[in-house]
Amino acid sequence: MTRTSKTAMRNAVNKVFALVRNGHSVTEARKLVAKDLGNIVAGTLWNWQNRLNMTTPVMNTKIATSSNNT
């Protein structure tokens, strides 16, 4: 098993966060990034995120409402 540098871990987790910001679910984003990286499973990304103390961005999905709705 090869070691992964902290920079590589951080870059992978940041890719997950970017996908989350673009509307993907966290699980879906982790699966996509894990598939791109090849040999890892989505759970590994969660472990890296936890080890690096990085928090998942919270997306507000509420639709803005207008006060002048008629």
C-alpha cells in the first residue's frame, strides 16, 4: 500500500467540496472523485477529510422568495 501525501489528500477532498457546491450530494461527489482517483473507495475520502479536520460545506437549497408575490 502506498502512502498518500497530505497535499494529495487535501486536493481530493477539495474536489469533493467543489462538486458539493455545484449541487451534487456528498455521497455522489465522493464516489465520483474516488472513481477518478482509481484505487480508493469513497469511505477513504471521508477518512481523509476527518484526518485533515476539513468540514463539508453546507449548501442552502431554499429558493429565494419575493416579498411582492401577487
